[in-house]
Amino acid sequence: MTASARTQHRPDSPRPARAGGRPGGAARGLAAGLAAGAFALGGVVASGSPVSAAPTAPAGTGTKHAALKAEAGDLLDVTLDQLRPTQPSVGFDQIYYKLGRYSGTKDEQNGDVNKRFDDWCETNGQEEAATVPPGATLSDPTSFTCTVPVGQETDETRAAMKTVVIGPGGELYLTDGHHSLTSFLETPDGGAKTHIRLRVAANLSGLSPAAFWQTMREKKWVWLRDENNDPITTDQLPQRLGLARFHDDRYRSLVYFTRDIGYQAPEAAAEYLEFLWGTWLRERVNLDTYDLDSPASYLTAIRAASEAMSGTAGDTVIADGRTADELGRMPEWNAGKKPTGGEFGKLSAPISDDKPGKLAYALDFRGRIAATPACTKTLTGKHTGPLVVSSGVLCLNGTRQTGPVVVTSGASLVATGADITGPVQAAGAHTVQFCGTSLTGPLSVVDTKRQLTLSGPGCTLNTLNGPVQLVGNP
């Protein structure tokens, strides 16, 4: 659809607070005190030992009350921070495509609204965007309108909505839409408090946790394999949405880019259909032999994968007992079109085109993400006690850290999806990076040598509960 005078509003990413002063000797004194009585972990001084993962923040009381009474087929209004994932990984490049397009202006230059408004309306059961005035944002659904008003949804518009299962205690388990909702969460005018309506697949709140997960497995409403297709347990699932909480499954992205080239999602699509295709492709397309930073090489991988999909016999069992035809195999690659036409031709369009392809958007956005140094040591799960990073790179991946953290000169700290209770001080560090991390306590980062990252493309917003001091950083 087209409309005049439609523009998107992209507020700047929230900027961290700045304050004067520097810790100097105080930081050095604290580091020395922390080191006393702690054990050495390479260049990292730590105390305590890793145990279980952190719990999720509870859903709001009002939402839980409504969820406990919900029945299958009901529509439930939620905020993104209330949802618990049912898969450990997503395809980052699929989300990067959405974020690249959402942050661009080419949709508007082509006389349309920005795709993020169409995507939100469709996900909310309201078809597509109708009016998007200047200044409209996803975080304020009253700032724009959709073609189907609330309360006038049809079977067709409801079918496009994402689904949720109500678990014990009224917890909300997202069973479809991890990529779409993570894109809404990560885009600057969205965020964790963005509202969306979900269609209730089932209310299992009366079951015990063990019976709940047993039912989730039987219904195939949970995907318990990691980004390498290795099995995981339910307690290894992320606790919240966000790029910082998920692992990147390259084959999940690969399958996304083959859509309408090698397969088309059938009306009665299998749960986690793209992961099933990805499982099959792992043995047929070795992504390690391609340069996924190069558009030409990536396109070659996509062509090889999609040709393998359409070229296999329709009765071939792909995964989980499903045949290629059941998973939407296209009998003709690219619908019989030449590589320069059809969906493959559209996918191949470079970022310089008026209508870039999905891959071009994904790689352009990925190129804007701050580099992350390789981890020297990694802590996961729960850790109690002080941490002193004296050399190398300490990564806190989904870690629940209770106790002060000090990063000394030349060392690096990367906190991704972590929960930290206690002060964090870094003086003369090489790199400090926080993404999707909750900090309860003061943060002081002074004279970072190479890179300080607290926000930006691909960096899930942090929650900083305490004073922030940033001085003399790049």
C-alpha cells in the first residue's frame, strides 16, 4: 500500500549518563582488596563457583491474572519483556535484515510506510498499517493505525498472529514469533515494554512444571536443540527475548533466505519448520566453506541450499518424520524463474538498489555492529563473590553475578545477557561491552583504550540501576 506524507521517526538510541571525576586510587584499592583471598582463573581473579542460571523477571500482575483465565483462541495483550522463549537460538541474520530495513528510509522513498509498522499490525492481528504520521513509534501503538481495527479481526488476520502457551504460575511461553518479536524489541523505537497481542494456543497453568514440560514436548511446542543442533535441557532455554539472550543459528538464517526459492511454508506448517529444514541442510551445505560476510558467497550458499531443497524427492523424510512435501518443498527451484528473476533475483539486489534484497539489508546492518573481542575466559550460570579481570577478556554470558567486578588496565569485560548485582569499575580497560545486561549498582568506566559499547546496532538495551560515570572513553 502507498500513502503520502508518511515518514518514520527513529529516535536516537538512549545515551548513557555522564558524570565527572575518576576513581583512580579508589579503583586500584578496591581491586587489591578483592584479589585477597580469591582464586586465580588465568588472568581473571574470581571467587565462588558457577552454578544454575538466573531466573526470569516475573510477568506483571495484571497480565498474569488475565493469562490464568485465558482459554485457547483468546487474544492476550502482553509486553515483550513478559515473554519466555521456547527455543535457545535464532537466526541473527534474519533479525539483522529486519533491523536494517526498519532503520532505513527506502520504504518511505518508495512511497510506502516503513515495514516495521506493517509487521507490527500483521502480528497484532490487524493486517497492515493504514496511517503512520510523523513521529509514530512502535512503543506507542496509538501513534499509528492499522487497516483492521481492534475487535474486527478475521480468521485470516488472526492466523497471522504469534502464539503463546500459559504455563505454571501464569508464565507466558512464546511458541511462535521469536524473530519478529525480537526485532520489535531491538529496534530503537520499540523496546522491552512494547505491547503486542498474542493468540493463546493452550492454558497449561494448572500443570506441575514437570507435566508442563512433558506436554510441551509432546505437542512440539519447544525446540530443545542449540545452534549446533546439540540437545539441551529446558533449564538452558533463555529467560527473556533479545539478541543478547539467544545464540546464533546460521542454518536458521540460511533457511529463512531460501523461503519462496526452495520451499514455501504450507498452511498447516509444522512447528519449528525452519529448524527442521536446517537440521537436514547441515549435512548437505557446509557453511564453513562460504564467506558469509561476502554477498556473492552467501548467495552461493543460499542457492546451494535452496536447490537441494527443491531437488530432493517430495517423499524424502527431512526431520522429525516430516517429508519434504510436508515441509513445503517447491518442485521447481525459484518457481521456475531464472536466477536473475523471481525471489532469488529479488534477494540478490544490492544495498544500493531502490529496493535492496533481504540479504543486503542483513549484511549492511551486521557491518554496523561493534566488534566483540574473543573470550579468554567465560562464566555462565550463577556466580557469587568478587571478580577482578587483570588480563585477557572475561565474558559473562547470561551470568548471574553477585558481587563487585573490577577491570584493570589492559583487560576486557564483555557482559552479554548478564545480571550483575554490585559495583562495576573499569579503569584503563582495553574493551568494555555491555549488551542486554541488567546492573544493580554503580558503573564507572574511565579511560577505555579501544572500545566502550553500552548501546548501538545489535546491542540489546541494558538496564542500569545505579549511578553511571563515563569519563575519557572512545
